[in-house]
Amino acid sequence: MQMTELRKKWIRLMLRFSHVAVIGKIASWLACIGIPPYYHRIYLSRLLKIGYISPKAQISHNNFQFGSNTYIDDRVLIYEDNFSNPKEGGGVIKFGDQVHIHRDTIIQTGRGGSLTIANNTHIQPRCQINAYLSPIVIGSKVEIAPNCAFYSYNHGIEGGELIANQPITTKGGITIEDDVWIGFGVIILDGVTIGKGAVIAAGSVVTKSIPENAIAAGSPARVISTRTNTLN
């Protein structure tokens, strides 16, 4: 994108005010005037270390920490579930540097669940990340395709009791190690670790851990191949 120095100075000025209470959303909106939506606006996140948070994003979380050059797109919701019981709110959400969260993604924590995303990880549109009871940890340079879902808990389904009245439980947190590629529409459930360099095929449901450099597919996901000649 070709841009004059005067235009760059204007954008930087507006971004400096974009995290200020009350006027922040106005400043963010002014910064992106004339910049096409979606991937074009990643450019805004590179201009200053404070990054870019869309004025259409909603952040309602008491302990959200983000690194340098963060990009949060339109209609992203980052939410702490503490409405019914403030003592059972979510733990920290912590982003590393250059994390990209694309439009219509929902991230929420509750009942002590937490989320950590390391540097240079990109989450595409319409993903759902729910960290309850146990943590979700996503490594660096992870690529997550649209419509993926992560749940660090499960819901009771015992007979003789209404499902709505049964508690949520967990087998443990979710860990996605570095350099993982997760395809379109993948669901990852509690207690799962996906090893470094693994690939999860589109539409898979991951219920058990996947080793490093494996290629897994299916519902439930199974290893079908292994990546060779991988870079260190």
C-alpha cells in the first residue's frame, strides 16, 4: 500500500490515542479512515508498538495483557465470565508480540481458566476459544484457520439429571506447541497437547494428544502421516 509520510504521521498520532479511555475508539476509527478492511489493517498494527485494536472490537476482561504490535480485528470479543460470581472469573489472557486475532472471533475465560498466546500466532475469523477450569496455551508461529473451536472443559451428561443442571469438568488444559497448523473447522477438546510442527486437517475433532510433526485427521483425529525434512 502506497502512503505519504503525512498520512503515516496522522495514523501514528491517532494510534497513540487509541488506547485512551473515552476517546480511544474515536481515535482508532480516525486512524483507519481510507484503509481498506481486513488484512489491509494489519499494516496499522506495525506502525507503533501499541498495535491496532479495531473500534468495533469489544474487550470486557479485567486481566487482558497484550504485547507489541497486536492486531485485533472488527467484532472480536474478549470476555471474562464473572457475571454470576465475580470470585469465579477468568484468569489472565496474555498475548505475545505480533499476535493477530481476526474478525468475529470470541475469546472467553471463566472459573479460573486462562489463555496464553505466544509471538507471531495468527487466528483467522470466527474462532471460539473457551478457557474454563484449565488453561489454554498456544505457542508461537501457530496458524489457526477460520471456524476452529477450543474448549478446556466438558459438560456432564449423566443420566437421571437435567443436562443444564450438571457441572462442567476438565481432563486438563489444552497446549498447542510452536509451529502448528490447524485447518478449517477443527475442534480441540480438554486434556489435549498438539506437538511442535504438527498439522491438523480441516474438520478434525481432536480428543487425544498429537505428537510432534504428525499430520492428523478425522473425528476423532488420528495420525495419518508424519512431516519429514522439517526445519529446526
